Amino acid sequence: MDLKTLEAIPPWEWPQDAERMILDILRNVQADPSDRLLAASLAGDSVDINDALAGALLATLQNDNEPEELRSLAVISLGPALESAFMDDFDDPNEVSISEAMIGNIQETLHRLYRDARTPRMVRRRILEASVRAPADWHKEAVRAAYRSNEEDWKLTAVFCMQYIDGFDEQILESIGSQNPDILYEAICAAGNWEVDAAWPRIAGLIAAEDTDKDLLLAAIEAAAMIRPGEAAEILEPFMDSDDEDIIDAVNEALAMSGEIWDDEDDDDEDNRTLH
């Protein structure tokens, strides 16, 4: 089995030697660059990322001789582990596959590298995007500074981070008016996460528009259900008859999260379908 095979199957179905395969390629500077990128990505996908995988990703990030793309992907792959540790707070050690000491090491290293002006621009952006998944005191000012930047890519990073760091409702609303589709997408996700009610008209408008990009529509569907569950149920109802399974799934998930559930009283009569 090789990395391509691992990529094609769910992580929970990986063989026992998957971790060793990923580590060997990630650590091998002579390996094909595309294989090392894939190894870095798969390390973050691991169901039970552990100290060995996290340590290899962290070592890759810190190595100035590694390509920027690989360093950037390595830190992004640390994001899910940081978020999981933050959410679980190590209340039940059996539920966390990475040690508290390693999480502390990752957080300290990311903060240090972010402050280091020698760290490449792309790597610094990815550090901020990954580290906010376990919010720390330094993040608010870092996000503010990124948002104030005249560089569009830094502004995009800032709006992405606003999904995880509270206190940016004004900037989220401003970004929802952006002509940059990537910034708009991240702003919608942030508005939904923090239930920014003032964003409702823009989000409802995107759902109603026939030419809304699919990814943007899916984000708007989820955000609408978080902001105004009752009203969202009404405007999302027509999408239950969509030919696109992704859209139907998004509506079902959004309604489930909001507490609004479709009840099919008669499978043969769509008029009997109700919300409660």
C-alpha cells in the first residue's frame, strides 16, 4: 500500500502501518516533493493524530530549508489537533490522542514563528489560520493587524480567523459586502458561527439568488440556520426538491443543527411535509 491508496480510503480504515509510512516519507528530504506534501496532508487527516505525527509536522514547519508550501501544509495539518484539544480541554485523556505537553509545545512554537519576521509570508498566514483553532490571548491583535493590511491575502486570512475569534462582528459585516468571493465565503461562515443577525439580509439574498455559486450557497444555508432558524426553515424549504444531493444534505444538516426538523407524515404526499 502507498500514500495514494491511503488518500483514497477513509482514515479509520487505514492499516496499522499507515502512520509509519506517513512518517517515513514526511521525514525523508530525498522523497518526491509531491509525496511529502501528501504525507503532510494525510498526517492531519489521521483519526488519532499522536505525538509522533504532530512532532514530525512541527519539525517540518520549523525547518527553514524545507519548501514554503510543505511548511505551510504541515502547520495547517496541525489545526484539527489544536481544535480537538481545545474543545476537549483534556478533561478525558482517553479522548485525546495527543499529549497536553505536545499541544503546549505546538502553541508556543507557532506563536514564536509568527512573531519572527524571517518566517515566510505564506507560512505566517498559515500559522495564524491554524493556531486560532485553539484561541489564545495574542490572536485578537494578530487578526486585527491582518485585517488592517492592504494586502488582500492577509485580509482573507483575517476573515477566516474570525470564525474562531469573537469580537469582530463589525468586520464580518463589512466583509460580507466584499467583491472578493473568497473573503465573502469566509465572512458568511464567520457570521453563522457567531450568529451575527445583521448579516441576515445578505445571507438570505444569496440563498434566494439563482446565480449564487454552489460553495457560497452551501455556506449561506448553514449560516442562515444558525442566525434565524425559524425564518431559515421557510426559505430553505424549496431546496428540499433540489436535484443536487449536496444541497439537500446541507439543508438537512442545517435544519438539524437549528432544531428544525422535517416531518414526513406521508411519504406519498409532499404537501403533508411539515416543520416542527
